[in-house]
Amino acid sequence: MHCYSVRQEKPKPVREELYPSKLLFQNTDFSFIDRIVDPDRESRRGPKGYLPSSIFMALLLMYLRSMESILELMRFLRSDLQWLVILNLKRCVDGKMQYMIPDNSTFSKFASRLGREKVLEIFAHMVIELMKLGIIKGDKVSLDCSIIWAWFKDCRYANSPEHNNRKCKKHRSRDKDASWTWDSHREQYVYGYKVHIMIDSASGLPVMLTVTKAGYGENRTAHGLLRCLSGLG
């Protein structure tokens, strides 16, 4: 008789939705995103596709609902078509506007189109508007971190004394701006980056964020994030 030990996966932590995401999208005007991302939309000829604000809101919903991928977001939208109306996910098909679920490539193209500067501009605008509406209080905050994997494929001869990192193609091709860290959730070492997010305790929404190497500790970013938060008043 043989006994086998089965390793149980560590359950994924569930983010509590303190402020209902449906109310967030219904009470907030995201049209400013269209002016930032696609200012020439009205005067431009040809097919225009989905509004940038609608795709952005869908990605924001994915974060608020703790979804791990675009495919999970698409499955969620199929299960509750009411969200297509809430997010205004519609496009022109054969001369008629129809509510539709964007495909994976639509989200990928939108993310690459934004760029770092537009993302920061949108994020800062949203935080200020949500503060004006009283949704984000900002008096009590907490710091959360998420690890993003970076490209890394180690050479199988890396531990050999004769191995030369400078000449090794696999070693040179990895992302040199990333670093190693211990991931307590996956219980393994991960090579990548770390997103440090300051979250408003009352609403559960992010108010400040920064990206560092994965090995950069949370305590080292807390002071800078608090200083930026105080600058918003």
C-alpha cells in the first residue's frame, strides 16, 4: 500500500468590496479618458471601435473584482450582460450601435496604446474626482503589494564553473530591471517587479501607486506614497 501526500494550494485572498463597483461606474464620469487617449475621435474618419473610457472601466472592474486575467473578465461579462450597459461597451456594427464583449486583442492593444504618461494622468484625475465626490476619504490608508512576473529563463548550465553570463544568450535576454523576491502566496522565489498600491480604507480604492523591483521592500515606499497623498490635500 502506497501513501501519497497531496499538497493543497494556498487559497487566494479575497478582496472585500467595501464600495460597490456598480455604484462607482454609475456615479463617476469617465469621459475625460476619451479626451486623453483619443482626442481626435469625433473628427477622425473610419471605424472608431469601443470608447477608450469603456475599455478602461472594464479593466478597472477586473481589478476591483480580483480577476486574474482578461479571459476571466470576458467570462464574467458573458454571465452578466447588464455590465455591458453599465460600462457602455458598444460599437458600431453594420451601421448600428450594439453592446458587445471586446476580445482579448482589444484589451491588449488598448493597454499598449496608453503608455506610462497617459496612465498616470488618468489615475491622478480619477483620484482627485473621487475625492471631490467623497468616495475616497483618504484619512485612513493601507499599503498593498502585487508581484508581476518578468521574463526570465535561466540557462541549465548556469551553475557550471565554465558558464559565462556575458556570453550566455538566455542570461542577456532576461529583464535586467527586475529582481528576485520571495512570494509568500505562491511560496516560491519570483523574478519580476512589485506594484506598491496605497489603498483608501473606507472605499478599498487605490489612491497612490508606484512600481519597483520585486526585491524592493514595502517600508521603503511608504514614506514617498504618504508624501504624495498629502500633496493632494
